[in-house]
Amino acid sequence: MGINQNQFIAQFPILKQQINKYPLVYFDNAATTQKPQMVIDRISNYYTNFNSNIHRGVHHLSQKATDAYEKARISVKDFIHATSSKEIIFTKGTTDSINLLAFSFGETFLKEGDEIIVSELEHHSNIVPWQMLCERKKAKLRVIPVNDEGDLLLNEYSKLLNERTRLVAVGHVSNALGTLNPVKKIIDLAHKNKSLVLIDGAQAIAHISVNVQDLDCDFYAFSSHKMYGPMGIGVLFGKKNLLEQLQPYQGGGEMIASVSFEKTTYNELPFKFEAGTPNVADVLGLEAAIEFIQKEGIENLAVLEEEVLNYATSEFQKIDRIQIIGKAKNKVGVLSFLIDGIHPYDVGTILDQMGIAVRTGNHCAEPIMKRMGIRGTIRASFSAYNTKEEIDRFVQAIHKTIEMFG
Ligand code: PMP
């Protein structure tokens, strides 16, 4: 059962505009996706009708907001197939989720000489918090290398695992190259080694049906704004028995059971990790984004995205001066490339003049750029509202750019 793409596109008001007198072509979805009207309306409805602080009010609005917030937590739990809503911690986004885990995991489990494994493909958000932690604890950061195509070298990964490996932190999908990592295998190998695993799901959550029980990952992080939801909200999933053992990240209201100057005790899960007034409006927006994805069917969205990626890849392969960066066996939604002799920034600027939004640079993934021997790429990242006609315009615009630069 497919979806009608025109009806799908019509739900995104921002896509109706023109940029530089051209209809907008938005190919920057790995940075953030656009928002459908139902997400925008949900946030507006909260502020219009029941804005109130939650969990501590006895009055009507506070109770209504609390109920809505906790119902959204259940929607997130169902969406990623967690076993309990206690396993769903609301954060500011993927970066915040990983920093929370790096702090709390580090304080609880990491000792001098222990090791953490990341990969060469990671976004800076899944490198720097671990680096900071390793510095603090005198632990060691180990790195899974990739091959020239951008696939992780699993043999090398196996060799890195040892009795000091406490945690493996890898992305589900690479934001820079689009590589879909074999996370189930990575998790399985880690568990056989008695190591825990965090999956950075920032680039997977809008494209792949995520089942944390089936993956058996210990932690999973993602951002709402990359899955049609609002910015400023994200999730850290963690297995309940692990979250229960972890030290809290931030202190403040909400995260405590009782406070005295002699001794403070912490609240139960998930509140132990949610200090301060939460972002209620955007949690409700995230719930609307989940409903939106479920209404359309994530598999249907993936079919459209794959068609566009395959079409773009085959059209780009026909252009002489194009070099595609990242040719992994399994890719999701990202076409990273260079044009011989033209700086990526210049390409991005010319494309913008023709109404086409792409990203240029290192995509917050300097190590993988270095591995590929480049400074950056031009990245087109797709969503289900992108069409083959847009790819045709993109290809024409690339030819024009090449002509202009000679
Ligand atoms: N990890 C990956 C793979 C990403 O693509 C991103 C966003 N570009 C992040 C982490 C960070 O997400 P956020 O900025 O929403 O915290």
C-alpha cells in the first residue's frame, strides 16, 4: 500500500514557497526535516489552550498538560517498541541524550584504563562527549575504521573488543555518507563481550522502523526535529535496569524524591533524568510527528526515499566530473558528492540561487572527511516529499554550475 506523494507534500506548508523565484527544493533533511501542519497545530494548540507547568499542579490546566505529556511518553515508547515508558527520557535532542549518557554512564561504570569504542563515521556529537569522558576518567577511546566505500570494518571492530571495553557507541545511519550500519551485528558482538551499546539513531529514526527490543541495544538516542517534529526535543531510550543504576545527570526540581541539606534522594525513572521544567509543547509536537509517520506508514516513506536516492545516484553517476563520496552497500537518504575543480561552498551557493537547498562542509563529521582524504562534501539528503522531478532539476542545476565554472 503506497501513499499519494502529492497529498503527502501538501501537508508541509513551508514547501509551497519560492526561493529566488524557483519553487523550493529542500534537500537538507539530514540537518532537519520540515514540519507538517499537524505538528505545527499541535504545538500551537498547547500554548493556546492548556499551557501550564506539569507534575506539580492540582489545577485543571496543569493536570491536562501532565496527562498529555505522559501520554506522549507512551507514544514514544510504542513507536520504538520499548518495554516501559520509564525507559523513555525526554532530552533536548540527540546531542543532549549522548551527553547525558556519557556523564551518567561514566560516573557509574567507567574506571581508569577502561575503553569506549566509537567509529570513524560518527557525528561529532557521538565522539566529543566520549572523548571528554575518557579524559576525565583516564579511559581510552578506540575507533572502528571504515573502508573506502564507507562501510565499517567489522573484523577490525571484533579485534577492538576486549575485557576493558565498557561501551560501544555507534550511529545507526551516517549523516555524512548515508551508510546504514549493521547495528544488530555490532550489538550482538558487543554483548558477547559483555559490553553495553548506545546507538545514535539521529539519522535513522525518520527512515527505519526502530525496535529497541529486537535490536537489543542498551541505549538509543534521537532528535525529534529530524523526524518531522519540532526542534529542542529528543529522546534517550535506556533499558530500565541500566537506567536505574545510573547516576543522574543534572540536579534540580522534578528529579528528586526528597531534599534536605543532610541527604537528597532521587525520583524514580524516568523523572530522575528530567531536572527542571520540561519542554511540554515540543513533546506534544513530537507525539504529533509520531502520529504523522504512523499515519503515512514508515515503510511507505522509505520506499519513496529509496527511489529518489537510487534515481539521484544513477543520474549523478552519468555526470563526468562528479565523485560520489560514500558508496556503502546499504545507504539511507544521503548523496554526498564533489564536483572536480569546484569548491563545495560555491556549488551550494549556486544551487541556492536556483532554489535548491543542500548542505556543504564537513557535516560535523571531520574524522570521516579526513579518512576520505577530503575537507568536505556537498550533501543532498532526502525525505519522502522529494520527487524525481526535483532530482531532474538538481541534475540540470549541476550541469549549469559546471558550465559556469568551466
Ligand atoms: N548524530 C547524528 C548522526 C546526526 O546526524 C546529528 C545531527 N546532525 C546528531 C547526532 C546531533 O543531533 P542534534 O543536533 O539534533 O542534537
